Amino acid sequence: MKFFDEARIEVYAGDGGNGAATFRREKYIPKGGPSGGDGGRGGSVYAVADRNLNTLIDYRYTRSFRAERGENGGSRDCYGKGGDDITLRFPVGTVIKDQETGELVADLDVDGKTVLIAQGGRGGLGNIHFKSSTNRAPRKKTMGKEGEYRNLHLELKVLADVGLLGMPNAGKSTFIRSVSAAKPKVADYPFTTLAPNLGVVRTSEARSFVIADIPGLIEGAAEGAGLGHQFLRHLQRTHLLLHLVDLAPFDPEADPVADAKAIAEELRKYDEDLYAKPRWLVLNKLDLIPEEERAERVAAFLEAYGPVERHFQISAMKGEGTQALIFAIQDLLDAERDRIEAERAEREAAEAARLAAADAERAAADAAYEREALLDADDELPEDEPDAEEDDAPPPR
């Protein structure tokens, strides 16, 4: 299956049904009162996070989704049937934004999370609502409200604790194969990885973390060189970045120090917050350097590169140094667990408050719609009560 992490769709909530203006006509009741029912509410559109999905391919070609319209109200106090809702399922980690305003609509960061993304229109009021002591035969009704329409931008950001970045062929895929059960493609040419890969690294029976491998960056990615920045969004939810550097490149003219600095600069150009995340330097492919030259090569690199938060020396192919690295990562994540959980809880609380405010705004709009319609009805002059014979309803048997 192809990996798609971006799409654009249009959603149409159903319109509300129209209210009815009818009158009762029953035997022995010569002047029946109003009996027009309300229209049904239009169907709404919901988004649900589903852990069984890992791509937005379902929304790559089908881009328009429309909920059912509510039925019109009927006579004899019959209310119209509400339109059926539709539910769209997305991979966990999908961020939904309004294409035109950039407003965040939903962040589906938890499996099973359900968010209303387009509300169905309110049904119109039948004339039974407009009866009063001065107007006992109202002919007023209201039309149903239109359902919400939204042009949405979908963006998938994978959920991982640790993210890998580096030049093509720096050994990122080999590293994730070495420390987890993930099996990304590995080959001796650039851009072997064309889509993000996730692997679970288990350090003990009760301790583990998720690591994400993305396609390699090259200098000029901000201008679209290589695969550009399009996959860096998948690192935005991580807590730690591992910058892998190839200390033994095939090209004798390649400069590992310049390449590593170029990657850091591309990261800064893309997102200052991502650039500010904890970032460890991982010097890879030591097995290709003679053992007596390794210490000198590493020291020369670190002196030319400048200060780093932490650095590790590994051979992903042979597994040398990888155990020390993954245990150091696990220790960092365990130490930061309280902070990470606090940040997650704060983010979830802010999201819940935003959704509650949106629901309250919709409810207030519905109440204002009904209140305005009823106030307009009070301004109307009362009409003579219709006789049953004058009503358009069929005669009784």
C-alpha cells in the first residue's frame, strides 16, 4: 500500500428539513389548531482516530463527503426524520485544519478519539411553535438551516518518542533494523527510504519506546532538493532526535562535518521548535574505519563540528554501541516521563476546552435561531382561525 501523509477533502453536513404549516382537521373538531411538525436535523460529519490505519490513501482520490439531509416536517404533529451522520476514519496522529483559515479542527492523537468536524443544519420550525393566545392559527413556519461546509487539509504526523534524521545513506534504516523488529528497505544507494518507518525498541519486559525513521535530508531541502522537508512533520511529536552521521562515506570528497551542519541548518529552516528539541549526535559506520584510527577520526570530527549535547559511536550494521545508546535513550525518556505526561495532559485539556467552546458556540447559534424565529412570530398580526373546510388537509372519512 502506498504511503500518503497529506490530503485535502471537502465535507458537507446535511441541511435541516423545513418546518410544515398545516392544521388539524378531525371529526367533531370544527376549528382544529396548528399541526405542522418540525423538520429533521441534517446529518453531521465526524472524524475518528483508528489505530488500524497508517495512511491517508483513502482520501487521496475520494475527496468529497456529504451527510444526509433531514426530512421535512409533516402534518398531524409529525416531525421529519433526522439525516444519518457519517463517520470518517483517520490514522492516529492525523491533524485536521481548515484549508482556508488554517484553524485547527481536530488533532486525532489518541485511538478512538471522535471529533465533530461539520455539524448538520437545524431543522425548521413547524407552525405548532407559533401558536399563542392572540394568534391561534399561525401560518408561519421556518426553513431548515444549511449544514456546515468545510474545506479541510489533512496531515498525518506519526506518533513516536524518538526520531532519526541524517543524510541519505547515513545508516538510519540499518540502525532501526538493528534495534527493533522493523524491517525497512536497506540498499547502497541514496533515498532508499521513501516513507516513514516505525519500530518499537524494547529494553526490558516493561520498558520500551517507539522510534521513527524518515527519508534522508540533503542540503537545499528547504528549496525542495531531494525529497525536501515534506517528511520532517513526522518528527514534531518526538521527544528526542538522533542525528546519524556517516563517518566513512563512499565518496572520498564528502565532508561529514559540512554534511552534519547542513542537516542542522535545514532543521532550523523548517521549524525552530523542532530545531530546539534535544538532539544527540550518533557517529555511525565505525566498522568501516580501522580500529586504530577511530579515536582520532571521532576527535577530529567533534572538534570541527563544535559542541554537542551528547554523542555516541556505533556500528549499526554490526550492532556495536547500539545497546548503550538505546539504554541511554530509555533512561532519558523515563526521567522525562513526568514532564512528557504533564505536557500531554495540558495539550489534551486545551483540546477538550477548544472542542467544548465550539460545541457551546453551535448550541448558542441554534438557540438564537429559534429565539429569533419566535420573536418574529410575535410581531405578526393574528389571523382568523380557518374553518376545517377551508384547510388544504384531506376531508375525514
